[in-house]
Amino acid sequence: MSIVDGLRAWLDGYEGLAGGRINVDCLPAELASYSLDSDPSYTVTTYMDGTQTVERTYVIASREAIGDDIAQNAANLEWYDDLAAWIRRQRRTRNWPDIGKGRTVSNISVVSTPYPFVVNEDGEARYQIQIKLNYYEE
């Protein structure tokens, strides 16, 4: 299993993303679409025995309606606040994603607040947050 496959399967446990609704590195044009995107942030520490600790950052993004409707904009942020709370609950209970043989997750956390990253003239926005994945690799 790849790391991204493991993260997608784990995120499928969140009610707002259930049913395999999350794409990889591709956010479709439709509203209420979701993507798990890779981020260039990557830190590796290698130990004398060859094992490594790895820290990687991913982006969870969605396409949402945005505009003068305060309730809609607030609902967009609330969805991400709920996702962040779900991730924190998973961390507290150490319910980590399975990211493949030889890799053991040590932490996963949300490292940014939700925000509209790109807003277009059609009243649509790309909202996103960043998550950090820490794991050991044999």
C-alpha cells in the first residue's frame, strides 16, 4: 500500500469524505469535490541502523461556493473545522492510517487553518488545509 492510498483510506473514515470522494493531486471543477495533494515539504532523518524518521506535508483541498453569502462561507470553514477536530480525535486515540509495510505512523496533525487559497470570478474557491504526517521507516 502506498502512503497516499493509506491516507485516502484513513480519510474515508471522516463522514464528510466517506465513499472514496477524495481525489489525488487533482481537484475536479465541480463544487464539493475534494483532493489530497502532495506538498514539497519533506524532512528525513536517517539513523546509524538505516531506519529513518520522515515528516511529510499534504494538502486537503476542496472546491466550494464563495461570495456574499456569509452563511455559505461560514459553512465552508465549519466543514474544515470539523475535519480538523476529527483528525485531532484520531491522533488522541492513535488511530493512524496504514501507510504500508515497513512504515509506522508516529503522528498526524493539522498544521494550518482552513482558508480560500484561490477564488475565481465564478463564485468558486479552492479551500484547503495542510496536514503533517510523521512516520518511521525501516
